[in-house]
Amino acid sequence: MGKGRVEAFTDGVVAIIITIMVLELKVPHGEDLSALLPLWPIFFSYVLSFINVGLYWNNLHNMFHTVQRVDGRVLWANLNLLFWLSLMPVTTAFMGENHFAPVPVAVYGADLALCAIAYFILVVTLHRLHGNNTAFARAIGNDRKGKISLVAYLCAIPLTFISQWIGVAIYVLVALVWLVPDRRFARVIEK
Amino acid sequence: MGKGRVEAFTDGVVAIIITIMVLELKVPHGEDLSALLPLWPIFFSYVLSFINVGLYWNNLHNMFHTVQRVDGRVLWANLNLLFWLSLMPVTTAFMGENHFAPVPVAVYGADLALCAIAYFILVVTLHRLHGNNTAFARAIGNDRKGKISLVAYLCAIPLTFISQWIGVAIYVLVALVWLVPDRRFARVIEK
Amino acid sequence: MGKGRVEAFTDGVVAIIITIMVLELKVPHGEDLSALLPLWPIFFSYVLSFINVGLYWNNLHNMFHTVQRVDGRVLWANLNLLFWLSLMPVTTAFMGENHFAPVPVAVYGADLALCAIAYFILVVTLHRLHGNNTAFARAIGNDRKGKISLVAYLCAIPLTFISQWIGVAIYVLVALVWLVPDRRFARVIEK
Amino acid sequence: MGKGRVEAFTDGVVAIIITIMVLELKVPHGEDLSALLPLWPIFFSYVLSFINVGLYWNNLHNMFHTVQRVDGRVLWANLNLLFWLSLMPVTTAFMGENHFAPVPVAVYGADLALCAIAYFILVVTLHRLHGNNTAFARAIGNDRKGKISLVAYLCAIPLTFISQWIGVAIYVLVALVWLVPDRRFARVIEK
């Protein structure tokens, strides 16, 4: 089974997710600047999710570069990841529209955690298919960054109920850590 | 006529269908956990439809792998399938928002049945174009799974009016049967 | 300038148009069969537009098959066609929600006419770029079908104000004429 | 890292942006011609944004033609541009629904300016990666048109508060300047 169409389908779904999120940015009522100000939580949530989905696309892009083949299991592990990513527009709007109330912030974190778990399952599925000592296995290494992110999200969820800003701060921090370009795949590819 | 663009167009439409379904998952009113609970029927419907559309994509992906050429008839048989799939977001929301009331569950089943019929027509159209003793014909075989699914859906519709949960159970069961990876195409490809 | 990316972009936009049209099919209020009946005008409009957009995709698909190169003019002639096609979801919903009232039916016809004009401009632009005695010119011929469709749409608009059903009948008829597979391109390609 | 998938993803996102903008064109209430007239500001905004997004697609298309490779920086510079483009549907609807009131017109201009800045950053990022004396550097030249557009947008924002029509006029003018086909890339490609 060719990886080409899986990549194309994934690109399509991620492109749609990242773009329809903007539909939750409802047109503000009123026509002066004071109508825009109350939108900041929605806008900030949108920026955060745009970066998160962008990171997933980037990581999937790099990962599939070293992938040599896919099977039915990989396909469903990938669809599982796309499922949790597809919930992003709703969880983002839920967090933004409720001005970062604790429960919505925790729900957003739960979605991020489920994406991270799905990504981890996808990596393990691909690892099993390719075996050790392959370009894929070397590129992935022990995926420390992915594991730490997952732990961070899982910590953020209960901490949200102490203060939701701890949760939000953790989400921003994890995104920033990932924005630092991931050299692992690049290193293997260049070799 | 090249099959490449038909595949690309189909991938595009299926990617959009699977992603815009999430737009029916309206942002919950309220900001505590009790606001999330009433969403379970909508969420459950969404999961079921995500899997069903994912299955169609998977099956179309595998099927087109053994296809050698397409003509106008195939193109319209394919568009016919995409039409019934495109109704999934509406029938899914209709079922979820009405908390699995009998009529919406039956309508959802009717859409699944019409997708199955359209898939069957597509298979027959491709079979006629390719003839017997081709990779396509060998891969498809007698498509027992497809026929059984159609019969199951057609039975589910009237049974829904005895209890809607029979209908829902049948839809879940058929999806599970398909989730078991279909080895038919893989077998022929590997040969 | 390669035609590949123009084809891919066009496929993408048409795939999105054909799929987001379904978002205008609002989830019916109520949970029994009587809630579905009032939806027939919206459903019928949706079917008609699905076929029309499908026809345009099919024709663009075949036409670009014989195209050898594109330039800036072609690109904008193509975007012009996509613009009028992109209005389909709105004009379709306008017609359906108003149960085929004369003005909405005329507006729908105007959109179809503008699509036909845009298609005609695209054909002329491509013809000029390729010159006579090319595969493209031979395939297009004098585009009788396209011209007759345009005349039919332009007649339908005023006739709608006598009876809207004349307009609707003309739209259905033109779609049926096009559904008869167009052998012109196929003939040239096979040669 | 191959430029192919970056192009495909960009095409996908731009295709979706240009198409979902139409979802802001709400179906008019009422069924006679007088129901359509009040829609002109929304329709006019839609046309303007369709052309602007079409121009970006066109420019990105031409630019990536001369690009030889991409890295993580390019990818994020590109995502940054897509982010500001993705706000187009909202800023367009904000401007149209408020019948070109000064603040919405200024906000629309700010989005255009931010797109222009993001485009400029993308050009600089690609320039740095490719170095001088490359097809890319020659094609881009000093990007005078891009810089003048940015200055025009930045002037339009304050001028909007004198009269919003100055702002609108500037946006239309800049779009017209770009519609004149850009020969720079074509010239280099032809050589």
C-alpha cells in the first residue's frame, strides 16, 4: 500500500481542520473597536490551536518522509489521530467562548493529550512495521519530546482546577518547545 | 482517462466530509461538566460516522489500487457514492440531536444503505469495464461483506421502529466487521 | 507554467464547493417523518446543484486533459469560473428555502448562466493560447452543447416569471443533456 | 525536505479559504429582488477578497516554481502567511455586514497589511535559504510591487477614519495593480 495517498489524505484533512477553525471566529456584533476587544479569548485560542495543528502537520510531514510503507493498522492509527485533531475546532471554541473557564480549559487539554496519545500510537505502529535499524527508527529515537508533552498535558488538566492560567501556560509552553525546530528527522535525512 | 485525478477528487471530497461533520458538534452552552454530558448522543453519532466514512475511504483506496482505467460511467458511479456520503453530516446530526429517536435512526440507516448500494453499483461498473480474470475482479471476488452489510442496513431500518437500539446496534456491528482488515485486496496485490 | 497545480487547485475548490453545499441542508427540527417532508425543495435543489457542479468538474477534467500549457490569463479565466461556481451553495439554498419562488429560481438560473459564460471565456482563452489544429481545438470543436446551454439558461430567467416551473424544468433538462457522456474529448484522446 | 508537500498543503488551505468565504454570504431572507439589494456590500467584499486570495495563490504558485528547497523556517513563514489569509473570511464578513463602516474597513486593511508583511517575511526567508544569484533571487528582484502594496495598506488604515471610501478605493487599486500579470517570474522561467 503506497504511503502517497495516506499523506495526501492526511494533508487534506489537516488543511481543512486548520481552516474551518476560523469559522468559529464569529463576525463581531457592532462596528467600533470596542466590539473587537471581547474577542481576544477566542482569537488567542485560535492562534494557539493554529500553531498546535501546524505543529502536527509539520511533524507528520517529517515523519512520513522517513516512512517506507504503510498497512491497515497504520491507516487506522492515522485516522485515530485525525479524529482527535478534528475535535480541535470545537474544543478551541469551547475554551475561547467561555473566556478560559476551568472546565473548557481542561477539556482543551484533554483533547491535546488524546492527540499526543494518538500520535504516540501512530509512532509505535510505524515502528513495529519498520523494525529497528531503519531510517524511521533512528529518526524517531525514543521520542522524548512527545512523551514529555503528553505528561505536561496530563498534569495541566487537574492543575486547571487550581487556576486555569496554569493550564493555559502549560499549553503555550509545550507549543513553544515544539516550535524550536526538531532536528532529529533532518539529521537522519541529511546523513 | 487517468484514474489519478478521480482518486484525488474522491480523496478531497471524503476528507472534507469527514472534517465538516465536526461542524455539527456545536459548542456546548455553559462552562461546567454538566454542559458536556447531554452531548453524548451527538458525540457518539460523530464517532460512528467518522469510522464509517473512514471505512469508505479505506475501501475506495484499496479498490482503486487494483483499478486500471476509468470512464464516464465510473466517474458518475463514484459521484453517486460521494453524494450519499455527503449526506452523512446531516443524517448524523439528525440522529444525534434527536437522541436516537426511531425516525432519525432509520434515516441514518437509509443513508448507510444508499451508500452501500452506491458502492455496489461502483463495483459492478468497474467490474464491467475491467472484465473477469483481471486483478480488479479477483480482488473484489463476490464482495460478500458488502452484500451482507447492505442486507443488515435494510433489516435495521424497520427494526428501528420496534426499538431504535436494535438499529444502532446493527450499525455498530457492521462497522466493527469492516474494521477487521480486509485482506482480499492485499492478497491480490502481494501476489 | 505547469497545468498540474492549476488542475489540483481547481479540483480542490470544486471538491469543497460540492461538499459544503450540504451545510445548507439544515438538520430538520422534530424527530418524525413529517419533519422531513418540508425539506424536499431544499433536497431537490441540492441534488440538482450536486449534478451541475459534478458536470463542471467532469468537463474541466476532460478539457484539461487535452490542455498543454496555461498562462496568467487562463489562470484568471479559471478563477472567474470558480467564483461563479462558489456562489452555487448560496443560490441553491436561496432557491430551496424559498420553495422555488420565481425570483430565487431566476437568481439560480443567472448563476448557472454566469458559470456557462465563464466556462465559455475559459474555452476561448485556452483556444487562443493553443491555436487551431491542436488536440485542444479539435476536442472543443464549436462547443455547440455549451452555447445551447447558455441560451437555455438565458431564456429560463424571464420565463421563470411566467411560471417558475418552466425555469426549473429547463435547468433539469440541460443537466440531463450533459449527463449523456460527452464523447468529443474521448474521441480525440483515443485517436 | 521536498517542496511538493508544502505546495500541496498551501494549495489546499488557500482553496478552502477562498471557498468557505462564501459561507459568510448568508442566504437572504425574503424571496423578491428587494431582498437581494441590501446584500451588495457583502457581495462586493466577497468579490474583493476572492480576488485578493486568488492573487496570493497566483503569486505563491509562481514563487514556489523557482524555489528549490524548503526548511523548517520556510514552513513556518508559510504557515504564518496562511494564518493571516485564514482571517480573510472573518474580516471580509465584518466589513460587508457593517456596510463599510470605518473600523471594519480599517480591520480589513490591517489583515491585508499583515498578509503583505507575512508574504515579505516568506520572501526574505526563501531568499536567505537560496542566496543571491539563484533563479529565485533573480525572479523576486527587489519585490517593489510587494513593498508598495504594504505601504498603501498601511496608509489606508488611518485614511479610513477620514472617509472609509478612501480605504476601500486603495484596496481595489492595489488589487487592480496586481491583476496586471506579473512578468518577473515568467521572464526568469522563460530564460
